Amino acid sequence: MKLKFNILFVLLGMIALTISCKKVFDVDHPGGPITPEQEWGSPDFVKGYVTNFYNILPSWNRNEELAGEAFSSGSGSNSLNSFLKGTYTSQSGYPDRVWDWGRVRSINNFFANIDKSKSVLSDADYKSLKGQAYFFRAYLYYRMVKVLGGVPIITTVQDPTADINTLLVKRNSSLECFDFIGKQLDSAVNLLPATWGSNDIGRVTKGAAMAVKGEALLLKASPLFCKTPNATYWSDAYNALLAAKTELDADGYGLYTDNSTKPNENMWYDKAGAAKEMILSVRYHYPEKTNGFQQGQRPLTETSGLAGVCDPTWEMVQAYPMKNGLPITDPASGYDPTEFWKDRDPRFYQAIVYNGARYDFADITPRVQWIFNAIGGDDGYKTYNLTGFYCRKGIDTTLGSSVWNRQAFDWPIIRYAEVLLNLAEAANEVQHPAEARTYIIQIRQRAHIAAGAGNYGLAASVGSDYQATLNAVMTERAIEFAFEGKRFWDLRRRRMFSVLNNMGTLHAYGPYFNSAAASSQYGIDITQSNSGIASQLSNLIVNSPASFDRNAFLKAITNYKYEPIDPSATSQINIPDAYYFGPIDPQYILQNKNLQQNTGWDGGTFNPVIQ
């Protein structure tokens, strides 16, 4: 008997999902098709079914322009993003908006059938499979609630033949959804192993589920959902995050360190060593699974067909503190605006490529990155680069220009560093600012910030004053997780879009070649072609004696111009409060009379805020 499931079901607005042949149960096998009962009697099928849930995890979704970190001109436009300008509509979408009821149904189907497999699975496999399914049901809801607030809670496989009115479900409140997510994660924690064997690295662990629970409770307590602070919610978040850290510490997790001064760069390469920091990540491996994100992030001379999709803004460049940990606005920091690249936080050099910086690749080493307008050629400012900087983070420089598409860096969703800073934020909210300070210092120690008098550049009020400590936590998050897709969500969670609005617009700091100084002071033959001039400049940096003052050289031959990336009259950042939550796609509102739109969008009446 061959079973075919061509199911058209209505879910949250009569969304059609067809499970046709070659999906779910209709699988051809040697000897002919088999029944659903036989499928659930196969351990390999059940394990494969759960493995498919890992596609729920997001990867390389950085939203760096929305956070003011970088500008993406890959399309060839220098127009400011419509989100930043406040010209979004409900049909524009929203960053990382998820409305994935097909996968909800798939997970519910797993729970409806898993007990049929209990007799053919070991007890350990049965528990771990259920634990993973609980985790992914929670994580899928977490992704939806994070953007939209409350969504319908559905835990059974809906019957497509039922009365249509029973299928047009209503939204649950945000509070009900957070409670549901927490309970699902508790179930996952009780069933998941603390660690996996070498063949299953990357699967969800007990500690990962606890870390996600802590993050979800942090979101619940944050100003996004609670405009009025709720001490109980913050205490819940703190306790959950402290428990997660305790579990992760016991299981061998921690901050990645090595014998170098740039662990924040090396962790991307050292997969085995960095596994202790990667609490939850999307794994990649060449040639089975690679990512192409870096194609447009690389300079055009080291890639093909695309460039300019992640050029750091001047605002992001200025955000990095100095090596002594002090912000550049502190008179004691030693910051020199004419040599802005000098003596910065070591993480600056692991993320920001400035004009004249060493930027070696496997096929060209030594290599100097010139971004000079004209002299830099295709890499130059106002060609395929609109900010004056390139992003170094997440680029595999062991791959040359012809094999960039082999990149297989893992994408970190939660690093141990984030668990520490989540805990620091919660600790500060429950009146433990001194504890928060210790976690910030751990992050700065690993980054090789100078210890100073033991405060690693932190102000004396950090660890005693609430606001100073909160500011320090948010600053540390901005630097530690730069270009890792965190900043936009942090600003949103704390209702800090004012930080972006106060920028006015995003700016470049474009380098222009001072040919007169280069010729008179350093003997550069400026009659040569642009590439010939660039070659002479590189030779001075690469082959000069140690006494050569590279900083003075770069300062002398460069004139910088501070200018808006988008010079139009409509380039001002003006994000309205309505954008703190995203809209449900209007097509689903039209299809389901019981779905309410969020307030602030199309006259919506659903308020995602808890209090």
C-alpha cells in the first residue's frame, strides 16, 4: 500500500501547505513504499526528521545597516535604508520576521507520533530526540515572538477537514507565549544531554537550552515588553542565566583563549578550540555546506561579482575604545583623531580594515589595503566602497580570490561571551552591579585590553552605579558582537532607537590621496598609474625598516573627508516607536478574520507589550 499525503490545511489565515510525494511519509524504499507506521519504526527516519528542525536556526543574518554598524551598497545604491528613514509599511516586512507554521505543524506531528518509535529507540535516543524537538518548538516561537509579540499557540496537528472557524485561531498574549516558551525549554533541559559525541557536535545541549531560556526571559523583562520595570521578571532572568552559566561551566564551556593577542579573530578559524565558546551555532563544512556571505564583504579585488555589502560606518569605527579601554571621548584615552587607527581596542583590528592597513589573503601576502579614492582602484572609496572602511570580521583570509566560495566559518548564535553579558545586564537590574562588572572585565581581559589599575578602562562608577553599569554592558556588547547580528536587537530590546536617531544619518570617513605630501616627503613617483602609485605605497609599508613611522606616513599622505553616505535631503534617520515591533504580513490578516494586527501598523489593535 502506498500512502500519499496531499494535505491542504488552513493555519493562521488559511495558509496552504501541501505535503506531496517525496515529503514526510511518502518515501520510496528498496522493495517499494512503506506505511507511516513503518517509517516511525525506523530509528534513522526519526533521527533524520529531528535533524531537519535545525534549519530553524538563523545564520548570517546580521542587520548591520539597521544597527548603524555598516552600510550595504551591494545593489549599487547609496540610499539610506527605508527602515532607518521611517518609511516602512506593513508590506515592507521586518528584519528576521518569522511566520513559519509549516514547521510548527512538523514539530507537532513529531510529538503526535514519537511514542510509536519508543520500542525501536534506545532510552537515550528517545529522550534526546524529544529534548531537541521541545527546544526547536520553543526556539521557533521565540523567533516569532521576538519580532511580533504574542502569536497563536498551537501544539496539536490541526485537522484540515475541521470547521474552518476552528482553524482561524486568535493570537495568544505575549506573556502567554513567553510562559509557553519557558515550559518548552524546561522540558528540553530535562531531556537533553550536557554534551554530545564527536559525530554530533553542533547539536543542542542542555546548557544551550538553558542559555536560550535565560535570553528569552531577558527579552521578556526588557523595556521592549515591559515599559514598566518588573522586578520579578528581572529576577527570573537573572536566576535562569546564572543557572545556565553554572551548567555551562560544569560542562566545560567558557571563553575561547589562545596564546595570541587576537583570540576574537582566531576563534573563527579554530573550530575545535572555539567549540568551548560556541553554545549554539550553525555549523559549516567545505564542501558539504558553505556560506557565500563573504563574497560581497570582501574587497572587489579579492572576490568576484559583488562588493560593498558590509562597509563599516564612521559611527562604528568611532565606537571602539582605545587599547587602555577608555572611550575616545575621554581626554585621558590618548586618542588622536588624525591617527584614529592607532592604539585602539585589539578587537578594532580584528574587525575594521582602514586605509593603509595590512589585509593579507592566501593568494596575496604581504598585502596592504588601499581605499584611496582613485588610487585604490576597484577597492577605492566611492567605487565599490562608500564608507572608507572594510569589515574584517567573518572573512576567511586563508582563501584567495578564486576560492572565496569555500568559506565554512560557523555562525555563532549564542557565544559564551553573550551568556556573560546577558548575565551582567540582568545582574545590574537586580541590584548586583558589582557582579556585572566582573563579567565585563572577563570579556575585556580576553580581548587584551590593558589592565590599568585593574579596571580595564571601565569608569569607577561601573559596578556601583546602575546607569553607568548598564551603559558599560551595552557598550561592551556593541564591540564584542560587532557584525554578529546582535546590535539591532539590543537597541530594540532596550528601546534605544534614539541612539540611531541621534546620529542624524550614517557617515563615511573617506580617504583621499595627498599626492603632494607623498611626493615631497616620501619620494613617491606620482606620474605613474594609480596601480603603480599604490604599489609604491605598499612597498614603503612592507619593506621599510622597523624605524619607519607607518602612522606618520599614513597621516601625511591622506586627507579624510567626513560626509554622509546618503547626501539626499531625505537621508535623516527617523525610526518611529511603532517600529519596535514588526507587523504581521497583511495577507494573513486578510485571510484570517481573527488575527489582529499590531498597534502602529494599519490601524492594528493588538498590543504586544506586557506592561
